[in-house]
Amino acid sequence: MTTTTTTTTTAGPRVDSAVRLVHLTKSYPNGPEQVVALQGVSLAVSPGSFTAIMGPSGSGKSTFLNLAAGLDTPSTGQVFIGNTDITALSPDAVTRFRRRSIGFVFQSYNLVGHLTVGENIQLPLLLDGRRPDERWQQALIESVGLTGMTDRLPSELSGGQAQRVAIARALITRPTVVFADEPTGALDRRTGDQVLDVLRSTAQRFAQTLVLVTHDPHVAAAADEVLFLADGRLAGRLVAPTSSQIAARLVELGR
């Protein structure tokens, strides 16, 4: 008699979105009243995609980014990074999760002045009690065009070079999602284009999801999709947009 053994393999939970917001609301006290910065926003960002967030001044872009990246907590609603509901985590657990799964590129770079380029890049790992992988760090340094600069201090860098350091620092932990807040806002157009290309190509190379807030239609046109906010609400989206389409939509929202 022949006995057939069937082996059942249980796959891990499927991840349909890299970032998912569910009825997200954020309000702030303003004297006896409440100012609502974000109002019931629900959306999903696909894994491996590049999404730009745009809207008029005061539309809720910065609030959106801070909540999605776990830098702030919502008044109501949920934020999922992959299958993890970060709004259900304790503050310490959010910090640990953010260090390991989320990268953040600040407009003002936020480099530590007395640390070298190499030390600034390693900082998220060191804060998490982990030792840097030298080969991974070298691959990142080469990818962002900082070869030969690891011993320099931030004061010895141009704006474009400083932003490249910030990008490498955001990627050093191998995050699944990278958030960027106006990463080209303080740079001239030529340098900004170079930094955007580095950010986009590096995220693609390492299969990371990129979510970027910008006010510049030229920058947003590099994204796979643009999501628009207005008065704290989702106000539409454009897929594979041109800069002229984005600019026209911003004019409409500004009215």
C-alpha cells in the first residue's frame, strides 16, 4: 500500500497596501474650540509605489505625513503600515517600529552637526541598539552619490549633499516605507531634480514604497500617483499625471 503525505504550507498574511489610513481625523485645541486639520481621510498606498501628496496651504499635508509616519497620533481612526496597526501600539512600541520599518526624509535635513556623514547615516541603527551592516551602508552611500564623503561634517556639505545624507539615513534600516517632507523645497531646481532622482531610484532599487509631500507640480509629476488634500479631506487623485494637470488641479482647489 502506498501512503501519500500531503504537506500544507501556510503563507503569511497578504499585504495589499504598504500604507492604509482608515477614517483618520486629527484636531487641535484652539482656545474653547477645536481646529480640525484632517477629517475622516481613508486611502491606501500600494507596495513599491511612489505617491505624492499635494494641496493648498493649510490643506492638511503635514498633518497627514506626520500621522502616516507615526510621528503624531490621530484623534480618531487607524494607520496601518503593512499589516501593523501603529495606532494600536504604545508610544515606545511605535518608536521601535518606526526605527525599523519607516524612513523619514526631512526638508531641513536634521543632520547632527558634530557627527560625520557616516555617523549620521548610522544614527537610526545606533539608537535602536543595532550594529551597522558595512556592506549595506556602502551600497547606500554609492547609490546616493556620497562615495568618499563619509568623514565630512554636515557643515562641509552643499544642500544637495546634505539631503543625500538624509536619504541614506532614512534607508539604512531597510524600511518598507519612506516618507519625505518637501525634500527638494530648500534646493534650487537643478539640485532638487538630482535629489529627487536619487530618492526615487534608490527606493525603486531597494523595493521601498515612497510617499512624498510637495508643493511643486514638477516634483509631483515624477510620482506614479498624486493624491490631493483640501480642507483636511481627500480631494481627488491623478494617476501618471503631468505637471500641467497637477498645476490646473491645484488652481481649482485654491478657489
